[in-house]
Amino acid sequence: MDFQSNATLDSCSDESAELALKYSRVLGHMPQTFGVAIRGLMSDYANGGGLSEGTLFQLRRLIKAPTLLASLYFGSKTFFPHLFRADAQKTPSDLIALYDPFCLAAVLSNIYLYKRCKRVCNKEEWRFIAEPLQRNLEIGVRLGSEYKPVGMGPGLMTSFVFYAFASFLAHDTPGFVDYRRHLKRNELDFDPHYELCHWGCTSVQIASNLLISLGFGVSAATSYFQGTSCDVKSIAAIPGPSQPFALIRRWLSSVHIKVGSGRMPGNEFGSMAAEQRSALLQDISETLENGSKYRWLERTKLDVNSLDMPDLIIPPDMLEDVRDAGMEDAGPEGEPVEAAH
Amino acid sequence: MRILIAEDEEVCGKLLQRILERYGECVVARNGQLAVEAFQEAFASGKRYDLVFLDIMMPVKNGQQVLNEIRDYEQENGVPLGGATKVIMTTALDDEENVFEAHVSGCCAYLVKPIDKNKVIQEVRALGFSV
């Protein structure tokens, strides 16, 4: 594969688009089963209704994979904590029903891409992506959920720029190390000019390609691209569907800069009641300080058990499979070890 | 095109070989360990396989372990991720965890048994091979 860096490229050129496509392919082929499910979810979303029978069939097949079910369960517990009580039993299908089709597509994509990126990246460097990715995603969801016109979907997609970082890291480890140091030094979440100079394309371009290859469609990817790459001053000038992505980015930057340094954001969140704003900022501060509460994207099949998931009705055949796998993966002392990635 | 078929079931192995041999040189490995060895020997001798068919349920080492070893070996030997050997997993229908894990580990596609000639050719074409 021919990669090149070219400081003269701009993100609208054909050459830059071609490079972005190559970087997105560094992460490999997207699973067919995911593609079918996500295309189904996006079609259901466009139709404005609930999940169609065909989409449900695909989703039920997907969550027969215990690793996927484990991440979906702990992700749902992260985003809807008030719905999880030991005495309120749930089935795997109930977890699906918690989300609208767009958000479910974003959750499933995160589960796959996170695990794929973890597998292909240098382990030492991956943690510099994984930690902020999980924090941003959870804060993004919290912010989006609080403000209905934005919703949790764009929050769930704040992680896609980090998956693009993973493709830079997988292709050019020393280059990525320099980049993350540059971001830290300059208190930036990403720097498209730096990315263009060093890799010929931007992380937002790569992330948009990932969305297309996962099955989100060109229209969703374009909204994401326009919103995430737009200048914060130009939010009002971009098309309506792109605005939630721009708002989430603006809020996240504000949260990182202000809450991270002990200050309170001002009017960034619109006309929010003082009590609501205070609860939101409290949650955000906790996530910034402690990271992801349930580390949902790190979950594996070994987490599928009645002790860790007391309120989930786990299909008995899945429990048997997981028990068998646990025995296979057990270390010398019989302790389960994390499955090899 | 050079093709490695890792398949412990004789009938399946022969069927895949018969379908694919007109498109390139096929080598069949009867268990996972032999598949890893065949892959590494071919790589070291400069005759890399272009395509690997990997059964998930195999003795000695299963398809998942073989795939991980192939990807680790490629990484250690400086193969860029976009240039890695294409791997198609073959599996039984009710095998969602293995299919998910295989994709996370970098398989390109999977085929559900029983092996069907048209589906095999379709998947190989989808990976960019002219068959």
C-alpha cells in the first residue's frame, strides 16, 4: 500500500480523500454481519419507526456472541443506570430495545471498532487512545442525552476520531507518538492541519470512511464530517443534520478545558436549569477524574456470568459456551485470563 | 495465486481444493499447527500465500489461534496491515462468538458450511481476486 505525506494537500482534494480511504482500510474488512445489521438499523431509522423484523433477526444473531453481549450489557448500564436493578430482570432483547436504531448502530460499531483497534495497535500506545476515547464517548453521550435536539447518537460517535487515530498508530507508531505529544502540549483534541501535513488526510476524513464502510450510509457520514470538522463559529451556517456533531465537539472542548481545570462552563449548554447543569457537571467531573465506570468496551465473554450480570437472563446455552471457554482460557492457577487479542 | 487450505475434514478440504485449484496452487494443512508452519515456511521462502481458508474447529490449534498467529507473524515481519494475507474463515452456522472474534483478529470474510462452490467464488472475488 502506498502511503505518502504531503504538506500541500487539503482535506477536500481527491488525493487526500484517497489517502483517507487507505488509512481507513488499515483497520481491515468490516464484518458482513455488522454491515447488514447496521444498514438495517439505518433504514429503520430513516423510516422513523421501530426495528423491522429483518433487523431484529440480525441483531439477535449478533448478540449471540457473548463478547458482544457483555459489552452491550455494560454499555447499557453506563448509559441508562436508573434502569438496572438486581430485581428487574432483563433479556438480551430488552437491551436492544433501550436504544433508537441510530444509537444502537453507533453502540455496535463502537464495540467492534474498539476491539479491532486494540488488536492491531501497539499495546503501550493504545492506552493513550483508549482512555480518552472512553471518557469522551461517555461524556459525549451524557451531554447529548441531556439536550434532546442533539441526542445520544452524536455523543456515541465522538469516539470515531480516536479509531482514526488508531489507524495512524497502526501504520506509523513513531509519527503517532509525536502527534499525541503535540496534542497534549497544545491542549487540543485533534489537529487537522497537523494530520494533513504528516499523513495527507485528517482523522475526520478517515472516521467518515469508517462510517460508510460500516453501513451508516453516505448521508450520515457527510453530516458527521461537516459537523465534526466545522469551525465552532460557523455552526449556524452548516446544514441542520450536521449541527449536533458540531455542538457535541464544541461542548466537549469546553468541558475538557474548563471542567478539567476546575472552572465551570458558562452558557455553552444553552438554557439549562441550574440544578440540571449542576448534576451534569458533577457526572462529567467524575468521568474526567475516574474514567469509564464499567469499562464497557473492554468487556469480554468472560464477563458473561450471573455474578457480574445479576439482572440479565442469560440463555443457558451461552452460559455453557462461556464456561467452556473460561476453562480453555484459564491460567495455570485456574484463574481466568483475558482472551488473547 | 497461492492458496492455503486449513481443514481437518477430508471431504471439505478436497472440495475446497477442487474448487480453487483452477485459480492457483493449493496446499492443504490437516490441522492448525501444520497450517501455521506452512504459512511461516512459505513466508520465509518468499512464496507468501495470497489467500488462506481457515476452518474454525480444528485439532491441535483452532482457526482462531491460527489466525492470531498468522497476524502476529505478519506484524513481526513488517507486513503492513493493508497488505496482510487475505483470510476466509469457514464455520458452522451457530458460531457467532467465533465469527466476531475472527473479524476482530482480522479475517476478511467467513463462509458457513456446507461449502458451496458459488459462494466460495463470490467471496474470493469480493476480496479482489480475479477468479
